[in-house]
Amino acid sequence: MRKTFLLLAPVLLLGACTWGITLDPAGKQVRTAWNGDVSQCRDLGKVTVSVMDRVGPVDRNGIKVRDELEVMARNEAAKMNADTVKPLAEPVDGSQAWGAYQCNGTHPSTTTPATPQPAPASSGLQTYPIGG
């Protein structure tokens, strides 16, 4: 029994990493401006979000980490009455800073939850929205 638990514990811990990180209804209204010009938008501040990027000695999937950071940033920006977020830097150790903006319908080059967009060119990764 003990050996079975020791073998299943890491699997359960890794699977639990994405539980509870979902896009709120308000967060669905917030768009992500990956390369868009937000100069015509009102800057509402900065949002810094973080997730676990490692479970013990195991690195989590970089795409999942980036997706979760985007979801959390959109949820937090919605609380600030922002309608657009833009990454201010690359993720570092599971943490990332995002700018929150109010663009009032003049959205810069943005994404919607149903449209996959590539990650910034320097990473070589491609991100996809979580959920439907």
C-alpha cells in the first residue's frame, strides 16, 4: 500500500497543478495584446502573476505555465476594469509582469480566447487558450 502511494503521489501532484486556474467571465472580456501598440489606451497599472513552474525537481510544461499566467493576468486585469493586457516581460521562475490597459473598443492587435496565437518570437513556443 505504501509503495503504491509513493508511486502515485508525484502523478497526483503534477496533475493538480492546473486545477482551479480558469478564465473568469470577466476575464473573458479582457484581450491580450501580444505585439499590439497600446499607446492609444489608458494605462491602469501593472499586474504580476505567478504559478508553479516546477514540482520538486520536475519542470512543468512551459506552454501550460505561459497559458496559466495569461489566464491569471486577464482575471486580475478584469478586477481593475481593464479590457486589455500586454506582457511586460518574459516569465521568470513562474512569475510574469503584465500591463493592464483600458482601450475602450480600440483594441490593438489582440487575441480572443478561441484564437491561438504564437508566443513571443524569442521563445520559439506557441500558446493555446485553456478551455473553451
